[in-house]
Amino acid sequence: MIRKLWQRLHAELAALQARPVLSIDEASALTGLSRSSLCRAIDRGELPARKVGSRIVIASTALAELVGIEVAS
């Protein structure tokens, strides 16, 4: 069980490093946080996001910081 958790966290970290921005749905799937929780964090200013066209995108580094994952630059 711990091995599977470690593998999942490693995969999530790799995904964050590979993608500069994520949609709210992608961020939700990656972190396990609900879409509404992420939207509330954005509204409270805890998670910076930008609107690009009709999409709201979140910087992967900001998402990593929110969930406590350290990402190398």
C-alpha cells in the first residue's frame, strides 16, 4: 500500500513538472481535491489562477505549493 502511494506521488510530481499550467478539472483529478474546493481556494486568494479565453488555468507550481509538494525549478 505504501509503495502504491509513493508511486502515485512520484507520478503526480512528474506531471506537475511537465505541465506549466493545469485546468481546474486536471488539478482536481491530480490532487483529489474537488473542483469546488479548488474554486473556493481561488476565490479566497489561496490559489492563484488566470482566465485564458473561457478557461481558468492554475500554475502547477502554485498547485504544488497548495498541497505541500516541493517542485524543483
